[in-house]
Amino acid sequence: MKKFVFNNETEGIYPLTVQIIGYIQNIAKDVIDDHAGFRIKTILIELLTNSLKHMGDDVTRIGVDLKNNKLYISKQDKGKPLQINNRQVSLTWPLTHSKLTQNEIAIYGDDFGTLKGRVKNSNQLEFFTEDLDVRYVNQETILGLNEHYGLMIIARASDAFNYKHKPGTGVNTFTSVIELKQ
């Protein structure tokens, strides 16, 4: 796995994105098409933007790995654990099943669809989306997009996307997986 360090400064997003995309194109040049390239860029920008919002002075590590035509992009930091507050529950890590009435929770929703999480274990959540039939979106909906909209973007651009928190070390890891053409 190749690792890149992000200093959590706004001006670093673009150069680091270009550097990582260049690396990915080098290791996967035969399986990256325009569609996969767009997805990769979208995921990287959202992960780095998320770091700007939540990390402060510490650094973020971005990992890139290619295994069996699956591209793994991970973001690792020691910021606060992912905060999820919705009508169902307010989650704290490690997750306790007593707080969850079911294995799936709705994290974010708007007129486009719903971002949900599936509890994998007490420290891991797998994201997925459910689309709604959208024909028109009004301005209030766009202005009302909240904190977890970036996670929805990453989940839609990924074939798999999950979050893991390690309580002992305080490390948060978001991992996106993209299945590449053969």
C-alpha cells in the first residue's frame, strides 16, 4: 500500500489529488477508464475535504492499494470519531446494540435518496445508498444539504465504502473500494 500525507490545508487538496491520481494511473493504467477516473477524483476530493472540516492541526494519511482489480482508497486520521445524530439514534463509538433497534440506520436523506449504515461490528459501519425517483429538486433541498452529504457522494462513487474506529488508538479509517474493469 502506498501512503500519502495530507497536511489538512486547503491549498494542498488539488496538488495531492493530482499526485495520487498520477500514482493510480501508473499502477492501474490498463484498467482505468474515464468513468473510473472521475469516481476516483470525486472520492479523493471528498475525503480530503472531510479532513479539512474535522482534523484541525494533525495530518491525514491517504492509502492507495490495488488488489485483484479492486482499488482501495483509505483515509486515516486521529480526529473525533464519526458523529451520527438522527431521529433514530445518536451514535457513539464503540457502538452498542442496545442503542440500535436494527442492524441498519438512516444517516442522511434528502430528495435525492438516503445514505444508510449497516453495522458490521461495534467499531465498523458499512455505508450504502438508496435512490429516490427524482425529477425536480428545489432550492430549499440543495441549501439544506447537511454534514453527511459528502459521505453520500463517496458512497455513490464507490462499489463499497465503510468506516472503522479503533477506540484504543483513536484512529478513524474510511475505506472506499472501486472495482476496475479487466
